[in-house]
Amino acid sequence: MVSENSTLLTTTKSLKEILQERGSSHGPFDNQAKAAQELKAVFYKYYNVGNWHTDGVVREAVDMILHKISRIAVGNPYFEDHWKDIGGYAALPPKFIKMQKVKVIPDND
């Protein structure tokens, strides 16, 4: 049981404090959400062209990368975690492809 004098309780940030911190690195949520949705709309406009279809792993990685790019556009582009997160999400599909031996559909270009 945690006592009222616990370090955990004295260091816990309020929701307001957390949102203020995130706002300084991620930008205002409404602007960031709009930017993310617009980036995803452009991507998915071209996503289903031809025979390029993927599973949830690739789609989610793309969604998260675009989400992070919207934070860079609207928030602080020098916030290091944005860039690290993009690298992490970009590294996941190739690992999945190797594990699952997914057949890559050749580009028709």
C-alpha cells in the first residue's frame, strides 16, 4: 500500500502539467491531430494504388511514422524522441517481414 507521504504521490504530475509538457514538444493537440489526419489522408489516397497491399503491422508503422511527423511539423522539431520513435517504427516492418517470410510484391515501375 502507498502512503500519502510516498515519493510516488509527491512526484506524480497532474494531467494539466503533463498536457503542458506535451504541448511544448508536440504542439497544440488540435493542430497536431489535424496535421496527422491530413498526412494520413494523403498517404492512403495512394496506398491502394496497384497491387500494394499490406497487413496491420505495416499499416500501423506507417500511421505512427506519420503521427510522429505531424508532431515535428506542429511541435518542436528538435525534440529528439520524435526522431528516435520514427526510427523505431521504421525498423519494425522489416523484422516482421523476415520473421513471417512475407512475399514482397514487386513494383510495376
